[in-house]
Amino acid sequence: MNAKQPAKQGQHPLEKASCREPKREDSRLRILQAMTDPRFVPPPDVYIPDASAEAAARAFYEVMRRRRTIREYSDRPVSRETIEWIVRAAGSAPSGANKQPWRFVCVQDTDTKRRIRKAAEEEERAFYEQRANDEWLADLEPLGTDPDKSFLEVAPWLIVVFKLIRQEDGGQVYYPAESVGLASGMLLAAAHHAGLVTLTHTPSPMTFLSKVLDRPDNERPFLLIPVGYPADDCLVPQAAITRKSLDEIMIVR
């Protein structure tokens, strides 16, 4: 009586067991069908440079090699339209499963910038006085950084980049740090291409940005980027100008 009945001819031994959860299997089948039946279209609006690939790549490099991190800003206005085009460029970045897990909060309000500066300087004082070890402080010394972040009020715009840890509807996101990092790099390039200067400020911790800007729980602050024109008498540290040679950063196999 306890002997197992042999499977019917042509029936898989697990077929009977798989029928115990029809709803789960139906749901999984729909997901698999969606995964295996994508729709492909020709890429829209393909970019083709006027020059050869080598010349176009070099021209882009010649622009980007002049990018500098700037801490001395002019209060010269930057139009909202300019910032919108820069954010559009950042939003064109690739992302895990095309979830685009980023949010760019663009701040021009004077009072909000003041609140951000005050909170950032509190964290920076704690960093320089308590959190940073001796090696870290020694590495920063040639760059002349300190807890003063007056540029956060002078720059006409602050772009605060937030990383989504889940979608608004609770859905998953994938590789959010890598995705937002790519978008942030494209934002910096777009700002430089527009003749503006930037700085990637990373106060730690950055939770105060979520509070000041009233962001939801599914967003985490990633970068704080002042954007504007450099001050007329702007200076940069000599130690920040040098770059590693191509031989040091590129390996060909």
C-alpha cells in the first residue's frame, strides 16, 4: 500500500509535485515569458561624430582634461535651463536593469543652502577633529581642505544626488551605487562641457541632507555637488593638477 506508484509513461517524476502550487507556477511562468520575450527596436537617434573616432575621442579628452575641482565660486547666476540640460545628460546614464535609481535635487534657495552648509560644517569639524586617521589627514594636507564649506552658500546651485534603494512602488533596484556613480560622472562632464565648475563633496555621514531636503525613506544621499562659475581669483592646489600617465592606468592584453 505504501509503495510509490510509478510515473505514467511520458510523465516527469516531478510533474505531479509541481502541480501542487499552480498559482506560484503560473506567476513564475508569466515572469519567464516576460524575460524571454523582449521587444527589440532600432536604436533611436544614433550619434555619429563629424570626425573620425580617434579625432572625436581626442577632442573630448582635450575638453575633459581641463576639468578641475573648484572650491572658490562666483555668485554669477546660472540659469535653471542650464541645470536642467545637465541633469538630463546625467539621466541618460546606463543603470542596472534600466531602473535609473537616481534623484537629483537641485537647490538654489538661499535659506536651504545656508542650512546645508551649517550641517555639513558640523560633520566636517567632527571629521577633522575625531574621525579621520593620521594618514587620511596627511593625504588631504597638500589639497588644503578644512571644515570651512562657504562655497555651499556662494555657488548658485547645489545638486544633491540621491541613490534609490528601492523604487517608489517598492520594486527592486540593481547595482544602485554603480548606476548612480555613472550618472554622477556624466553630470560632472556635462557641467564642465557647459563651462561650469563643480566639486564632489561627501560629508560623512550625509543623513542631514535627507532631513533638510525632506526626502523619502527609499532615497539615500550619495553626493553633494556645488555647480557654478569659478571666482575670478580662483586658485587650485598644485597637488590636484597632476594625473597618472596612460601607462599607469591602462593595460592592454
